[in-house]
Amino acid sequence: MEKIGIVVNQKKKGAPELCEKLEDWFAKRDIPVQDSATVSLDELIESSTLLVCLGGDGTILSVVSRMKVRVVPILGVNFGKLGFLTEAKAEEIFEELNAYLLQKPAVEKRLMLSCTVKGKKTVQERRFVALNDIVISREGLARILQLDVTISGEKFTSFRGDGVVIASPTGSTAYSLSAGGAVVHPKLEAILITPICPHALNLRALVIGPDEKITIRIRTENPNEKALLTADGQEKIEIDDSYSVEVTRFHMPLSLVKSTKRSYLQTLRENFKFPDFE
């Protein structure tokens, strides 16, 4: 039996009201339902077979960051701006849910990233899960960073710049794109390495296979200087030159319930205002 969890971004106008309507809709069909206003997010992930996220893409990313043990399919309803992950619109949600319950949904498996941060000064490791990207940046630093990047044990590059973005295909339309990376269709399994403002004109973004392991170290001139590592903009940690960062594919993909109304390419056209056929 389906068990539905509703994640509500209370700051989005109309989201709490839609949550109430959804709970009534599920109750009339004798489908168990809980929401994030009454149950913790971790409990929702543990007990649900489907999560309905009412908010923007950031709402989904905040949920994904907690899926370190169990991954639950997500149907996103867009109350945000771009809506690359939250494809369904509020007025379409009941039709989309009917399609899902009739076992006729288009579900896409999205590669996720696993990040392990190890420090020589501490025994404890930090682990992150990201759907979009892992970013190391010089945020708060006056100086630029020196980054050493290794791919599966082989030296790739050492460069000076503002940082680096390690992105999944899903995250290729986020920070990686702003930093000059390519748009990669989310059905592909790949990992993108995109330097941020590198001080080397011949250094470009690189797309590699999904099973490679990326290792990154930073070098600073001052031992008190730190860089910032963020996972999907949700979790963060300050690192210095004693830390090693490893990024691989996460062992479980995320299942995104696709809209029956629009394709990924249509979403790209709408959000980026691509020229249309005359």
C-alpha cells in the first residue's frame, strides 16, 4: 500500500493550502498520509513510499540531503521560479497523482553524488549526499584558491581560481552551467568537473564516467585560510589544506516522478527562453 509524505515549504504562498486539499484527497481514497508540519522530515523519509514536495527545487534538494540511508521517490510541485526538478504545477497535481496511483508514471532515475570529507587533524569523516553538485569555493577568502584534482588516482590538473563544481547531470543546469559547464541530459550517467574562474585560459569543464572517483585538495598560503564546501547549497563545511575531499556516485539513484504534461526539453525551453521554431 502507498504511504504518502507531503513536504511543505511554509514560505511558499499557496503551499499550505494545497497540502490540506491533498490530505483530504488521500483520505477519501483511504491512503495513509502525513506531512512535514506534524512529522519530522526523517520520519517522512523512513515511512513513506512517495514524497510529494510542495515548494521549489530547493525544497527537493533539502529533502535529498537527508536521504543518506533510504531514497524515496519524489513528485515535485513547483511553487518556485525555475522548476527543473519540480515540474508539475499546482493545478495539475491531482491529475499527476491519479497517473501515479494507476501505475502509469514516467519515473526517471537521477544519478546522485556522494562526498566524503576527511581531515588529517580529526578522525571523524563528514559525508554528504547531493543531487545537484558539490562546490568548493573561496567564499570569504581574499586570495584565490590552489586546487589539485585527481581522477581515480591519476593526476588531472592543478589550477588557481575561485573553486570547482562537481556536478551530476541534474545539476548541470545549476552552478556548473553558470561557471561555463555544459548542459547534460539527466538520463545520462556522468559526472561534470567545472572550474570556477580558473586562472588558465586552456582549462575547460570535463565530463567523465559515472564510476570515477574525484579527489580534491586545496592549498593555501596561510594555514588559517579556509575554503567552503557545500552540498546542493544545503549543507556546508569549512575546509583547509589538511582536508581531502572525495566525490563519487551515490550507490542509490533518486527516482523523480515526471510530469505527464511536459518533457525535460520543454522545461529547458521554457526556463532558458530558447528560440522557438518560426
